[in-house]
Amino acid sequence: MDPLSLVAMASTTFKGLQVLVSKGAEIEHVAQKLGHWYTLVSDINQAEREAENPPLFKKMFDGTSVEEQALNAVVAKKKIEEQNKQIRELIMYAYGEETYREMLQIRKEIKAKREKMIYRQRRRQKRMLDISALILGIIAASCIVWVTISIVQNLKGM
């Protein structure tokens, strides 16, 4: 997904988080919603990293300009920074600074695991797609060369 779509999803989750905290929801419910928000933020960050170094297939066929991608990345980053600041204030006000620090520690651990598992798998899949596209391109080029050589040899024989 593109960063702006992910930001829209994160904003919706953020609004739900605000409602939960304002109504005095239990920390477990808030933590679930917060976990979903952090997942979306992680996906946004990964999408931005992938936009900086897109796969070969995307480089060839993606119609978005570099400027558009850069602008989308900046907008996403600013929106997430703003929401993160507000979340910090909400959690600290409603549940205390110690709870917020614990959540940050758990977030770091989850983020490290997620990076290892999910994003590594995505990079492998994209590499395989790039390699497949390259192999198909080589095969197509080889076929064109072979057909051209065959036609030239048939014309010489006439």
C-alpha cells in the first residue's frame, strides 16, 4: 500500500484510540488499539524505505514521480509524528508515565521481531519478482535474437 492510504488507516485508528482513552477504557483495550496503530506506523515506515529503493519491476512500470513519492513520504511522516506526540500525552495523562515507558519497551521488542520476520519475507518476495522479471526479459531478448538470426539465415539461403 502507498503511505497515504496507510496514514488514512492510522488516522482512523488514532481517532478510535482517542475515544477509548477519553471514555476511560481499560488499558488492555487501549493497548490493542495502540498496537494496531503502531503496526500501521511500521508499515508506513517500511513503505517509505521501499519507495527509496523500489524493486526493478516497480521502477519500470510505476507512473508516480519522484517528487510525488517524496511529498507523500513527508506528509506521512509529519502526520505520524503529530499523532505519536498526542498518543504520548494521552497515555501519560490517563495511565501514567511508567505505563507509557513500559509500552515503549514492548513496542521496541515487537518491532524488532516484526522486522526480522515480516519485512525480511517481503524483501525476499520482491527480490524473487525482480529476478523472475529479469529472467523473462533475458528469455524474451534471446528469442528475439534467435528469430532474427533465423530470418536472416533464411533470407541468405534464398
